[in-house]
Amino acid sequence: MTPVISISNLNKTFRAQDGTVVNALDDINLEVEQGEFVSLIGPSGCGKSTLLRVIADLIQPTSGTVLVNGKPAEQARKDRDYGFVFQSATLYDWRTVIKNVQLPLEIMKYPKAERDRRAREMLDLVELTEFEDKYPFQLSGGMQQRVSIARALAFQPGILLMDEPFGALDEMTRERMNNELLRIWANLKNMTVIFVTHSITEAVYLSSRVVVMTPRPGRIFELIDVSLPRPRGSGTRDMDDYFRLTSRVRHALRGTTPAANDAPVRNEAIE
């Protein structure tokens, strides 16, 4: 099967204002299959968001290649093969919820009837139909991010790129949003998600694979398959395999491998 996303020998350097060269990404090689939910996790400054933005063609790699749906990232962006959800909801305060969701469809010059239909369909998917005439300031932070997700999905992309979308939410809201995202992903068959996070628990709970990155320059230290059964819910977080996997990701972030006889530690702070 041809990967939906294929990254080969990717490097990215920046030149700081003082003239020094910062090596953000070093020799990244990664393939993502259709329908996967892949999380990128690593310490602050390791290049997670940079990698996501290179995939989205928002910034250019220094060297290496990125193919999205078998085409260069630039062409995939022009073809609108993906939706992007940023760390903040980035909604327009003067537009109602439904008008915010319709915005990419307006830019793409969809007929009004089609814009209305798709926007309402997406608001139903994120369970915000009754709020379509509200303004962003009238919504909670979690609801605003659900609007942002609906907007990213309005033109029916096959790939969803998410850059720490729940990082600013409180823990209870974040867990609720995790469940919402999994429900949306399950309803959109074959949707591929690339998700940037700092949270070990979030990465394990959501993902089919976790990509653990090293401190800068960002390299892939380990790819960890998450074979927890689906659908996932509150009981998932109490499973021994869940604690085993969070322990494995934690060790990978430290650059170590857990010993075979290591028992999962349930009461250790892992965020």
C-alpha cells in the first residue's frame, strides 16, 4: 500500500537573528498509512510542530522530500488534501459559528447551498448544531476547538494535521476532547490524523502509533505501536497495557528502554 505521507531524509535548519544556524530536524524518515492516527511527541523545541508544518507546506525543508498522497507537499496543499488545526482555535470573532466553518468553502467558491449543507453536516459531527448562530466569545475553549475541527473538515480532506489543539485546556476538558476527537475520527472512515502533543497519556490514548522525537536536533528515537483495543473510553486508562505503553513512551523520551521486568508505575507523574 502506498503511504499517505512519506518523509525521506528530511532536514530543516533555521538561521537565527544573530546569524547562528539552528538545526531543527535531522534525517527524518517516516511513512504514515491511510487511516492511521499518529502522534508526534518530544521535548519542547524538538521540532514536532516544525515537522507538521513541513508536511503542510507551511515552511520548506532544507533538504529531503515530503510526499502527501504521492505528490509533493506543495501540490497537496494546493489540492487541499489536508485540514490543519492550530494550537488556538483561530476563529473570527465577528463571524458566527456556522460562518466560521463555511470560511474555507467560501474561499474555494463553493455554492452557497453546498456551503450551508457541509457546514451544518460538520457542526452535527462535532455536536454543535444548536450553537451555529453563536459567536466564538460565547463558547467555551473546548467548544471553540470543536468549531476549529469542523472548519478543518468542511471541505472533506483525507488528512487532518493537528498542532497541540488541546494544550491550553484544563485536564477534564482535554480528556473530553480526546474522546470527541476519537468519535469524529471513527465516523470519518479512512481519515488519517497527525497529532502533535506534549502529553504522554494523550498520545497513548489517542494513537495507533506514537513517534518519539529526541531533543533538538529533532530525530526519531522510536516508533511505538499502540495496540490498545478500540473503541477507547474511560476503562482504557485503567488497563495494564495502557500503563505499560505510557511507561515505554516515557523511557523513550528519556532516551532509554524499559527493562523486561519493569512494572508499570501507576502513580508516577507522567505529563
